[in-house]
Amino acid sequence: MFRGPGPLPFDYESLLIKLGMLVGIIVVIYSALWILAELKVIPVILFAIFPQVVLLLIGIFIFYQAYNKYKR
């Protein structure tokens, strides 16, 4: 994707790919929960708690990336 001289340094390519995957997974899970809450399959409270879970996942992702950079 960013293989040559371009706008982003090479060491950010892996991070951007992982971040894109994380955002995609979060969007898919959020939309599935929204559909299930609208169909009354799951309680709305689970759908309401989901943003806090997303913040937790983002925090874990940031910590993991920082820890990996620290180990190098």
C-alpha cells in the first residue's frame, strides 16, 4: 500500500493497517448490535454499553502499540 516514497513513513504502515482493521471490526460489531437492539433480540442496555467497550478496546490497542514500540 505505502511501498514507495510517499506521504507516510514505512514504520507507520503496519500501525495504520492494524488501526484500520480495528475500526472496521468496531463498525461491524456496532452495526450488528444496533440491528439486534432494533429487532428487540437483545436488550437495549447492551447496545448502550457498547461505546464504553469500544473505548476499552481502543485503550488496549494504544497500550499494546506503545508497549511494542518500547520493546524495540
